Amino acid sequence: MLKRRQLLQLSATAAAAAGLGLSIQGRANTPALITKTIPSSGEAIPVIGMGTSRTFDVDASDEAIAPLQDVLAAFFKAQGSVIDSSPMYGKAESRVGDILRNMAARPPVFAATKVWTEGREAGITQMEESARRMAVEKFDLIAVHNLTDWQTQLDTLKRWKAEGKVRYIGITTSHGRDHDEFLEVMRSEPLDFVQFSYNIDDRAAEEALLPTAAERGIATMINRPFQRGSLFGITRDKALPEVAADIDCNSWGQFFLKFILSHPAATCVIPATSKLHHMEDNMQANFGRLPDAAQREEMLRAFAALQADA
């Protein structure tokens, strides 16, 4: 039985462009890079981004940074660009910035962070410090983290966007809390992005968050795609279902990522890892085919059967 590490040795299945937002970069026989558009602008971004919670919160020693350099190099090699961080994540912003500064040729980066404090001046100071830490001249996206003092911080962000200091603004929530207030902000404020948790085992976002994002034209950034790793406990040593080959998946990690992306309102996913082989595996989900509606239902049935046997 092939495990996740072993499956990294397999090459991705070549595929024609199919599904939402696909575009091909490179020669005709290469897999299609999957992109989706940001509704407020029409800008296309790769669907697999990178989170930094926990994984990049390390000290500045060469020993600690070296594996993260390899992880980020693999991310860029697979045409990733969306990097998400937050002051809440300890040293993560600084480590991203350290690596970007040391790159001989810096690839295109869609830099995203959050403001996580109370008070107007404290928020401005924090966002300016985040830019210094992440080596970003201007953030592509800043979101209010977990709705912390959201009225004050969002007011600043709207002004910054009008002044050209940030390209996109948004709000985030963690592990499904505050959904009622979150939805009210989505329905009343001019947001470009929202971030929340969603995966094949936690589908609460399908009830209101994803439909509201679609209705309001708001891009979505999805965190916790693997339910903090618990999904792999269910699928460990289990063979992939036949549908996996039809959507260019060689591992359970890719299977879980493409399930999320099969939802029309899911714009990008930000799995976080500090391990090179996991990054290489995750980034294969940046290419190939996405599930159609029938395949999505087949994926749900296959996963439910494994849960029943667990």
C-alpha cells in the first residue's frame, strides 16, 4: 500500500484543462495550472497557497531556517504565490521575510497578513511592522484576524485601500467560531476576501459562509484543509478511490485539497507545512483537473465509507 511519502515519487498525471478557472502555463502536454479569479478584480491566482501558522514560527538560526527555505523553494517551483501569515503566528512573518530577502531572484508573491490588535494606532503600527517583517513593500491582502476590533481596523483598511496602500481587504475567523457576526460583516462591508476553515470532514461553511461569499462576490481563502492532520488518521494505509485518478490525485493530501477546490465558491487553500515532501505533495494539487459535481459526490461517499470503518 502506498503511503503519502511514497506517493511523492509518482509523477502527476498529465491532464487537459477542465473545471473552474483552469489555465495552462507551459507546453501543451504539461498539466494545467489551476487558477481562480478574485471576484472584486478579476485577477487570477493559483489555487494552492501556503499558510504559516505554527510551521514558520521558528527562531532565526540557520538550522531552523534551512528546511523552510527548501519548503518555500518547492512552493515557488510549483508556481505558488499566495503566502498567508499573521502577527498571531509568532515569528512566522519574520521567517518568511528572512527567506525572501535572501533569494537571489524573488518570484512573484501574493503577500497576505492580518491585523490582530485593538485600537486604530495600534493597528496601523502592527501592519507597518508586518510589512517590515515579511519584506513586503505593499501587501496584496490584509484581513482583520478573528474579527478583533473589526470596526476600527476595517475602517483603516478601507482607507488604506482607497489610498493604494493595500490591494485587497478582508476578515478571518478560526475553527468555526463567531459565524453569526462574521456573516453580518460579510453582508454589510465591502470585502475582497474572507478566510475560514473548510474541509471534507468540516463542511459547516457550506451552510452560509460559502453561499454568502458567492452571492456577495467575495474571494475565499480556506484554512485547516486537513483538519490539523486528523483526516490522515482516517485514511492511513487506505487505497485511494478510483475517482482520484480522474482528477489527477496521487495522494490523500491532493484528494482533500481538490475536494475543497471543487466548491465553486472556494478560491484558494492555504495548507501549512514545514516538511519538504509534504509541500511537494500539496503543490501537485495546483495542477490538473478539478472534480465536477458527480465526482465531488463520489469523493464524499468514499470518505464517508472510510469514516464508517474507522
